[in-house]
Amino acid sequence: MTEQRAGQILAVHLPDVDGLCIGCRRWWARMSPYPCYQAEWACRWHARAATWRFLGGDS
């Protein structure tokens, strides 16, 4: 999985005014509270990639 894909997931899985995930409702007709599993995973992946770059692991 690339950082670009994680960014795409984060761009779609956003909180709605009622606190539910917009992406889960739109894609799977599933009412799930935000942050959903996909948003949590993408946030963790994004943080790992940023830490890796900060520590000089990816040029």
C-alpha cells in the first residue's frame, strides 16, 4: 500500500455532521462511527510513512 492510497482513503472517510463516516455510508451503506476502521488504518499508515521520512528512511 502506498501513501497515496492511504491519502485517498482519508479523503473519502470523513465524519458527517451526525458523527458517522461518510465513506462507509456511501460505499457500503454501512453506518459506522467516525473514525471507522479504514480511517484509523490510513491514519496509522500515514503516520508511519511520515516518521520513516523524518528519520531519513526514504529519500
